[in-house]
Amino acid sequence: MTVTQLSPAPTAESDLDALLLAQKKAALADPMPDHASRIRRLDKLHNAILDNRDRMIAACRADFSNRAAAETEMAEIGPVLEGIAYYRKRLKKFMKPQRRHTPLVAMPARVEVHYQPVGVVGIVVPWNFPFFLGLSPLVGAIAAGNRAMIKTSEYAPASGALMQEMLAEIFAEDEITVVTGGVEVATTFTKLPFDHLVFTGSTQVGKIVMRAAAENLTPVTLELGGKSPAIIHPDYPLDEAASRIGFGKGFNAGQICVSPDYVLCPRDKVDAFAAAFTKAMSRSYPSLRDNDDYTAIITDQQKARLESYLSDAEAKGANVIRINPKDEEFTGTRKMPLTIVLGATDEMLVMQEEIFGPILPILPYDTMDAALAYVHERPRPLALYYFDWDKARGDDILARTHSGGVCINDTVMHVGVDDMPFGGIGPSGMGHYHGEEGFRTFSKAKGVLRKGKINATAFVAPPWGNFMYRQLM
Ligand code: NAD
């Protein structure tokens, strides 16, 4: 295979147009890649990830100024490899046309649904998991037989450059290509007439992207953000809740779209939960500043944003507790301690904005109905976490709440499960990828009616005479 990547990286409007055109042409020339060629593409990606594992860890470390290697392994590398393994096993079945029912009026005929590659998929990536959020949709797009263009985040330049290099080595430019750049490039990119566009990022930019895609009537999958609540039932052991919620808050220093944003805790247990959370986090991160296990904030601006939430909360009377076991200084570093906010109110930025960092407001509730009412009064979240050993009560919460996904008795872990859809609802997103749903998202479900030699349509065509359609029903 000849690899003909443009050099230097294409970013200008005309370059992007040309790239898309080249990909569309190539898709037309090879409209229905067979199972073997899709698997070959997935295998190449799999091998490239294995070959570049250490470089991926180093790139993430550079972008974050400090990112735990284990986090990059667990959140960027492992899930993409798992996703490839998932499609390796099931792709043949997904690709098979499905036989459907033929109504009397259409008989004799065979009715089928064919899953056809849509063509070229555009993928826009945020900075928080710069490999996973580019490669995971790519895996679904490739499995469904598509070509793809990826636009990386300007705030994770080392990861973006490495992904560009890795994919250029294994894919032709008209097959898969990576574009780097900031808002200007992103704006041009999202205006391109892709056959499908996956955008992962903030709700605010998601609206701009959907408007741009609407001009082309390009279907979108929007993977957005929001405030994901964690609700603790009064019977649930607080130490368990603290370590499980703490895992999702400490990982990547809370810079996760599905990080538990705030906790709803029985009123009489708020202080005990805050103490349990402090203990659990001090155990996971006995020091912070020079601790490689604890990830830094991606940029100074993001750190300033998070600190402004804390000063706003303090100024408005909240109790802000920084979990800083070694009493370290944080000036001159992008790290910041995990921080609990007690007494947060709707007037505070910390309850108005998605936190996306290591801050955890703990809010008291008096009854479960009141806790659910609090959730219902707010935009539908990307994730909802509920802590309770009682299955029937868990089922009740599932029935009474809307969210993109749910973990019962844990946080964050559902994102890494391939065999279920991932996606938000309302302001936290639309559409799904991962697993079978991902394959379907990136395929056109084309209805096909195949007639044989017998022209039965002649019996239901004019002149109508005494023909009564209702006799067929
Ligand atoms: P962002 O919305 O600022 O940027 C995301 C991408 O959009 C970047 O590639 C950026 O270059 C591009 N972009 C920026 N402005 C644009 C514009 N005007 N038009 C077109 N594209 C534009 O988000 P971010 O700060 O990189 O990431 C954080 C957000 O992403 C959080 O809200 C988080 O919840 C969300 N997120 C969601 C998921 C999910 O799967 N649902 C995963 C990770 C992050």
C-alpha cells in the first residue's frame, strides 16, 4: 500500500476540502469494504498502538505536564484495544444483511436491511483523553467500512502530533487522516459536508457544531458534558461510597466527561462522608505535587477556571476543604488538590458550571424524592451514579431518572464497556457509539425490497375495479 500523506499537516480550508474530496472519491471506488479488509485496518491500528504505547504515555505526560502512566494505559490504550477485539469477534454478524417481514401487499418479495458504510466520518476530539476520544470513534467508523478524518485538540498538541504520525504511517491519506489545529481549523472542519460527524466536547461548542452540520444536513453524534450526580442511599456504607466516588474524581484529576460532578448525600451523613472521602483520597494520593499518580490540570487557564469556582464559593459562604495530606504548595505547578465544597448553592459557579476537575461539592438531601427532584430540575446528565445494595431501589432510580448512562455502586467504569452504547441525552449529547450501536451509527441502514419474476404488483395496480385494499389487511 502506498501512503501519500500531505506534508506539512493540512489545515487550510482548501486543504481540508481536497482531503475530504479525496476520501469521498476513494469511498466511491471501494464502496463496501469486505470483512477481511476492515479487520486488516483494525489490526494495523491495533499494532500501531502496541508499537507506540510508551510514546502515547509520554505524549499524554507532556500534554498534562504530568499524567499517570497507569491512567493513559487504562483510559487511552486499553479501551481502544478492547474495542478492536470486540469488533474482531462480532463484525461478521453486524455486517450481515438482516431479513425482515414482507407485508402481503409487497409479496412475493424478500425484504432486507443492508448496513452500508456512510462514506467519510469526521471526528472532532477534546483534550482530556486525546487518544481514546479520537481512536474509539475511529474504530467504530472503520468497522462499519468508512473512511475518516480526525481533528485533534489544540490543548493536547503532543498527543495530536503523535496520533497524526501513527495513523499516517499505516493509512493512506484518502483512507484515514488526522488534522491538527485550533478553533479556526475546527470551524472549517465542522463545516465540511461529511457523511457523519462525531463531536466530543463541551455542550456550548456542541451547539455551534450542530448548527454547522445542519447546513449540510450531516448527521451528528454529539458527545457532550454536564453535571453528573452521585446519589448515596442512607443505608450505603460511606467508606465504600467514598472510595468508589473518589476513583472517578481522582482519575485524570476529575478531567473526565463522566466524572461525578457532585454528591447528593443524606443530610445527617454529609460530614461523615466528607471525612471518609478525605481519608480515601489521602490513601490513594498520599502526596500530590511530585506524585506521578496524580495528574495535573491541562492548562493554566483551566486551572484558573477551577480556582475561580473555589474563590467564588468561598466568597459566597461555602466551606472549601482542600485535601492536601503533605501540606504542599501548588504555585508554579498545574496540579491542584482534590477539594470538597460543603454548603454549595445554586448561586455559586461550582453548581452552575460543569466542574471538569478535582472539585467535589457534597450537597445534603432529606428524602430520596427530594434528591431526585434536584436532579430533575437540572439538565439531563451524561452519567448518573447511585449507591445502594438494594436492587429493587436501584431499579426504581433507573426508571425515574434520565441520563446518558448509569453506574450502580461505582463511577466511570461503564465507559470502558464495549458491549453497550455510550452517549448522552439532551444537553449531554445525542446518538451513540461503542459496540453494536457504534457500528449502526456509522452505517446507513438501507431498506431493500427484492422482487422476483412474478409481477404481483399487477394485481394491485389500476384499473382498480372491485379491488379492495382493506381485504389485504
Ligand atoms: P471544547 O468543546 O472546547 O473543544 C472540543 C473540540 O472542539 C476541540 O477539538 C476544539 O478545537 C473544537 N472546537 C472549539 N471551538 C470550536 C468551534 N467554534 N467550532 C468547531 N469546533 C470547535 O471541549 P474541550 O475543552 O476540549 O473538552 C471538555 C469538554 O468536553 C467538557 O465539557 C467535557 O464534558 C466534554 N467531553 C465529553 C465527552 C463525552 O464522551 N461525552 C468526553 C470528553 C469530554
